[in-house]
Amino acid sequence: MVPPINSCTGIVVSTNLVLGTNAGANLDPSATSNVILGNEAGMEGSSTTQKNVFIGDSAGEDITGTSRHNVFLGLQAGMQGTGKTDNVALGFAALKGRSAADSSDQSIAIGYNAANLSLNASDTIAIGYNAVAGNGSSGFSGDGNIGIGNNAISNLGSSGAYNTAIGYYAGQGIQSGDANIVIGS
């Protein structure tokens, strides 16, 4: 084990690289192969937080449980959840998670607020500003939603699965429907 270096600005523990104020502050010493850069990034990592990249202030901040193989780049990207695995989130609040209980897996979110309010949703693809963001009251938990475009499927509620919307505001009216295909604005 490599001894900590300047605990205020950066630490290297086992095979983790951590840099930023409070970054990895509560990271379990047995967590391995993580790159955590940014203030409060990866702050709550457990022993099973492994092979992740969290870059940006508060990126992966409250990720706990068996969280592996995630790439979260951007302010608050992938910020909260337990057991998130195999995700890619790029952009402010992309795949942020509706609550600390979010365990969304195998999802891709690219863009400001993309898949922001996910709650245990898997296999989501959200590309674009506010795409598949979920409504503010409940977030969304349906699997297999694909939204490509500004605000595509942006009002999805606590249910609604296997929807595909491509285009500016495409499928914005879908709140709980399943297996819809919308192309165009």
C-alpha cells in the first residue's frame, strides 16, 4: 500500500488515484483501480467500488455498494446511487440519479441533464440536452429507453419502458407508455 500524500489535495491508496478536496474522502481502503479527480468526487466509495473513472466536481460523489466499470465525466455526473455498474455519463448531471438508492446499470448518458433522474433504470441511452431526463416528481425507472435529441423523452415518469425517440422534443409527452417509437419533433 502506498502511503497517502497530502490528504487535502490528493491521495494514492492501493491502485486508486484520487485528487481534489474531499475527493474519495470516505473511500474504503480495499477499493481498487479507481481514478477520482474533482472536489468531492467519489467521496463515499465502498470496498466494492472498483474500476471506475469519476472526473469533475461531485462526479460519483455518493456512489456506494458494488459500483464497477463506470465512467462519469462532468459536474455531478453519476453523482448518487448504489451498485451502479457499466455506465458512461458525460455532461453536467448526466445519469445523476433520482436518489441515493439509484442502481441504474448499463446505460449511456451524454449531454447536460441526460438521464438525470434515473432510478434503477437499465439499458438507457440518452444523448442530448435533457434527453430521457425524467420528470421532477418521480424520476424514471423503466428499462431500455432511448432518447436522442434535445429533450427527447424528457418527461418520462416512474414507469415507461422500451421507448425510442429521435429528434428535437421527440416523445416528450410520453410519461408512462411502453414500446413507443417517435421520430421527428
